[in-house]
Amino acid sequence: MSLLGDVGAVAGTVHEQRGEDLYLTAAHNIPPPVIAIVTHVAHGKGMAGVAQVRKQPVQTCDLQTDDSGTIKPGAKAVGAQAAIAVPVLDDRGEVLAVVGVAWSDERELGPEFEQSMMKMAAGLPRSER
């Protein structure tokens, strides 16, 4: 996933929407136990599912300490801190996929960065998303 290098991230996932749910199609630096958990994401569950439903980015400053209820416990096993899940929308505004990116440090990701991430995710070749 070239996007990870572009934004200095350490881990990432891509989930395609099939029916109502999301299915993992790509992962980088995600531990096997986490992959087993996130292979199928039910509609609206976890960061990816919330981004899918809201059709907007969902983020956390620190996966390790987030207590919002949005972060699934298995996400802590990635060993990352800041993370964002970004929906990829078609021309009608329907979700095609959700791209997840994580960094090794805590960080605030402002609205401009969220919009930039949405554009970068939408521009990924289908083979990368």
C-alpha cells in the first residue's frame, strides 16, 4: 500500500463493501490474530464500520487508550496509536471500500488531513483497495 509510505503510517487495511458488510482485501503490518478478527466487519462495527455508516472518516488519537466504544479490543494488538478509517465513495456517494491507516505515535488529524486522506484513498488503484 503506497498510501502508507505517503503519509508515514506503519499499518493499514482495505475493506471492500459487499452487501451490507465489509471484507478485508488488503493488509500491511497487521498481526495474524487481528487479521482473523477483521476479515469480516459487520455493518457499523468498529472504526471501519462506523466510517462506512457515517460515510465520513473516523479517527482516534491513540488506539491503546481509546474508550469511545468505536475501537474493537483486537485493534490494540496492532501496536499503533493514532488511526483513521476513511470511506471510499462512488459518484453517487455510496461506499465502495474503507481504508484504514495507523501510525506509531499519537497525533491529531485535522479536518484538512481527513479530506486529503479521502482523496488519496479514492485515488488508490482498485488492486490496492
